[in-house]
Amino acid sequence: MLATRFRQGMKAAIPVWIAFVPSSLAWGIAAQRHGLSLDEVLLMSAWVYSGPAQFAVLGPLAENKSALQVLVAGFLMNLRFLPMSTALAPFFRGVRKVPLLISSQVVSASSFIVPYLQFQREGAVVALDAPRSPRTGGYGNLAFFLGVGVTCFIIWVVGTGAGFGVALGFTSDYDEALRFILPGYFAGLLVVEMKGWAMPLICLGSLIAALPGALANPGWGWLVMAIAVATLVWGVEAWKSRASKSF
């Protein structure tokens, strides 16, 4: 039962994996260019495990700011995990504190939203059809969460290490390369629930669209184009879903 739920979580996490690949590469590249060693890159990715927080502390680290300033920056960025953990906690009733404490290391925005939506859907099914849809229990839900969180965690850590290696071959103009990595990540997170062809198409389209977007507006163009591509494909997918239900 628990192994099945873990595999279900892994399958549900596939869109997140696709989004994590470019973002982890981007952070590994940026960290190498800011002077971090490979050991430091891997340790920070494993210990902090938060893209926004890790990007936020690169500047202070490179400028030799105090350790307190770096810790405060990371702490403030990660405060968002508190309400996420609070929202997930009711689904883990009956689970001992030690497994929950260890599992909390793999909480992220993505590993929160995918299980949370899944548990909400399962709860609605149970409420409507209890005799045929028994509750999976706290440990079953935790197994699903770990299927999402652990696999995403591994991809993030490995991806940042790979990004560090990629950066060794980059020229000093690496910032331009990052412009074409990040759009796929942001667009992917916008539609993380999409399956099948939609997610790869969104990431690829966002990468391609980043070029005219960056030329039109170097600061915001790539992000606007990423949002536009994600919205377009999401609209097509929603239209197809409504059309299929009407027949």
C-alpha cells in the first residue's frame, strides 16, 4: 500500500521534475560564478532546498556579508513553508513526529501544491462515495508526499551539481544564458498540474519565446513571454477538456 502510494506520488511529480531541471541548472551556474565550490553548492541545495532562498543569498555570500545577514535572508524567504506545512499537517494524522520531522526537509512550493491538491480531490471523493473510496490514512498520504518530495529533492540537488559543471565551460556572459533557462521553469510552475504533451511543450515554447521577449524588454520580456506561452497552452488544454466532456 505505502509503496503504491509512493509510486503515485512519483508519477504526479513528473511535471515538477521538468520544471526543476532548468531552475536547478540555473542556480548551479549562478553559484559557480559567484565563487561557491562544488561541495558548497551541493550542501546548500540539500540543506536549504529552496530556489528563491538560494538565489537570494548568492549576492551576500559573494560580497562577504556577515553570516547573520545570509541566514536572515534565507529565513525570510523560507517562512512561506510554515503555512504550507500547516495546511498539509491534517492529512498526516496518526503519523509519528520523527517521520514528519524528517519528511519536512523535502517541503517546497511544488511538493506542497501537488500533494495538497491530490489530498483535496481524494477527500472530496471520500465524502461523495465513502463505501467505495476508503481513506488512505496518514501514512498513505505521507508516502504519496514523499514520492513527490524526495524525487524532486534528488533532481534539485543533482541538477545544481550539473549546473556547476556546465558553468565551468561558460564564458563571462553566462547571465545571458540564464535568461533562456529560467523562462521554462517559471512557465512550468504555472501549469504544474498539466500532464502529457502540455508540460514539455510549454517549457520548450517558453525557451524559444524568451529570445524575442528579451530583445523587446531585457528586464521583463522573457518572463512575460513565459507567462504568455503558459497561458496559451493552458487555454488550449482547458478548451480540449471542456470539448471532450460535451460529447
